[in-house]
Amino acid sequence: MIVSERQAKWQFSIQKVGIAWGFCMIVSSFNRIAIADLGLPAMLMSFVIGIYTLFGPLQPVIGRITDAFPIFGYRRMPYLLLGTLIGGCAFPFFPGILQEIVDGSTVAYFKCLAAFSAFGLCIAMQANTFLDLLNDVTTAEMRSRVTTTTWTWQALAMAGWAWVFGMAMPQFSFEAMQSLYNWSPVVMVGLTFLGVWKLETPLNEEQLQALKNKPPKPVSLTQPIKESLSIITYSPSAAFFFMFIIFSLLSVFLQDILQEVWAKDLFAMSAGESTIFQSMYNGLNTVGMAICGIFVGVLAKKRMQKSGSKNERTLPEALAKKILGYGTALVAITFICLAVAAYAKDLRAFYVFYVLSAVSLGLFIFPAISYMVDMTVKGQESKYLGLWSLAQVIGLFLSFTISGTVYQTFIQSGLLEPNVAFAFIFVLQAMMAILCYLSIRPVSIAGLHNEARGAVRGDENEVMGVR
């Protein structure tokens, strides 16, 4: 059943607002409490936090399971609710687990790992199922608009939840943490339920019987990954773009779990005050993307009026690279300025440059997302999107573990003063942004397609030679 665009935007956005609670809880509350307030080893905690990103490769497997095994006739809704319930129910356990770690329990670290694994499973079940449901109930014409709206709301929700967390827990205590975290399953499952209610039509008896008569094919976890990675062996463009995604995520998220930490270390902010950085970061990223989207839309409209064609690309490749170049320069400059402000412990200057860096990153992210949509080959979309998803998993995991390692190596060890170490992290982010742009320069969509055709011809010649 196809729903109206208005209903699709409303309900899918509600789902994203629900899952944003979990993301924000990790990067604006748990990270600050574990690393800054409790002084736990940052390297170890960043690894534990980042473990949820490694569940990404399960997404296509879960997608096949939802197709083959409907629950009460529904293929998407029960899995979305189940995944959210698993992830949401992990959070009330975190305060007790952290208390056990502080008391010296080694086993508690494994409990923490299990809780983050539950959240990772939640995200894996959410991601693919969300996109499948979106595909089921929307038309091709409205789909991109619905997707853009939902991701915008997720970013805004991250900013809003950070503000809520600051109000709910202005000062850290295990009691306040427990009270806040107990709301997680209620909020996450409640919003997801509103987001899926009456959105999906159950399969009829005939469709259910057809599924029973057609046994599902064996689901392999490693085969799709191997097929996606094989692209790198024959396509230099894909290899460069793979690195582009990793570097872009490092440039955006290298600071993510340290935002509230530097608020305490550099500026002596309380737990409630430190959430301001997460609110600013996500809100202003969205503003930057909106500015870029409006600019690109106006140019596209002018091109269509000039050419008289309605088939003009919204963001041509040459323009995307030009915007990325300008975005890279702005991001690198603002990160260097942030490094100077962090070194000087100048909160006023830090706020100014933080605002500029967040907006600049929005300009940087918009063309990067556009590129990712276009960098596929017809008939092989799943292989290429699988490769880009794998790059995202690696980039996100590295962004957590590298920042935690730097913090423990230089700050918790006492090797460097916090202002010097945080300045180094911002310089590192500037370098990642530059590497990101350098890795996209040799890439072209036409080159990617030519390399794919060359690989196909090579396979055909090999087969003919064997015969």
C-alpha cells in the first residue's frame, strides 16, 4: 500500500526521532559520564562504545530474514519494534554496570560490551528494515524527499534530546543517571510504534502461502561482504571512494565522543551544561546542509530553465567536487581555529569557531551524500552500496577508537595538558578533511562505470578462453 507523501514524512520522521534518543544518549551522556566524570580508560571505553557500529554488516542478512519470515503477516513493523525494544532496554542497565566498573569489577566491562552489542543489533535491525518499509510504501518520485526529511529530523532530534538530557541531569549522579536512562525503552519504543502504526499492510493469505511454498535461500553473512570487497580489486575509483568515505567520517565524527569531555576538561562545565555542544553540532550541521541544498536547488532550477529540460541532474559531478573543495577548505580552517581556541582555553572564541565548523561540515556532508547515491552501477547496486556501508562501519568505528586512544594516551596519562591534546585532535580532524578531498579528486562516476564494464568483459573473455 502506497501512502501519501505527507504521511510518509511524518511517520518515518517520528521513527528517526525515536532512534535519535539512543544515539544521543551514547554521544552526549554516556561518553561524558564514563570518560570525564568517572575517569574510566578512554581507549577501552571508546572501543566498547564503538562496538555497536560493527553490527552494520548484519543489515542485509536481517533484510532477507524480514522478507522471508513475516510476523502476524507483517514483514517490517514487528522487526522495527523488536529491534528498538532490544536497544532501548539496554540503557537502564548502564548505570549499574558503570557502578560495578568503578567498584573494580572486570566482568562489568563484558556486561557493558553486551549492552552495546544489543544497541548494535537494534541499529542493524532498524536500518535495513526502515529502508525496506520506505521502499514498500512510497513511490520513486517522493522517496528522495521523504528520505531527506527523515534524516533532517534525526539531526534536529539529536540536538533536541541533548538539551533534554541536560535539563534532566544538570549534575551527574548515579541516581539521576538511572532515572534518565529508565526512560529509554519507553521513549524509543513509543515513538517507533507511532511511526509504524497503520503504515504497513499485512500480507494476505495467498501471499503468506506463497512464502510457505517457497523455502528461503540460505543467508550468508560473509558472501555479500566478499562480493563488495572484490570491487576494490578491479576498480581504482571504488578504492579511492572507499577511502573517501572513511576519511569523511573521521573528519566529521573524530570529536563526537569527546564533545562533553572537553567541556569538562577545558571549561569546567557541568554534565547539564556540556550538552550544549551536541545540540549545536547537530542543529548547525542541518543548517549547513540546508544552505547547501537551497543553493544547489536554485542552480538546478536555473539550468533547467536555460536548457528547457526537466532531466537535469540536481547536483552535477563537477559542481559536487567544487562544493567539496570549498567545504574542505572551510572545515580545515575552522578546525585549525578551534585548535587555537582550545589551546588558549578561550570559551568565547571556541563557541564562535565551533558554530562555523558545524555549519561548514554541513556544506561538506551534502555533496558527500550525493556522491554516495550516484556511485553505483546499474544491476550491481547492492554490491556497491554494501561496499560503501562497510566503509561507513570502518570510519565510525575508527572515529570512536582513535579519539579515545588519543585522549587516554595524552590526557589521562598526564603526558600532555588537556588544551594541547584537544588542539592536536582538531588539527587531526583538519588533516582528515584534506585527505578526504584528496581521495575524491581522482574519482569520477564515468570512471567507476568504465571499470565495472571492463571487469565484466574480462570475466567474459576468461570464460570464453576456458571454453
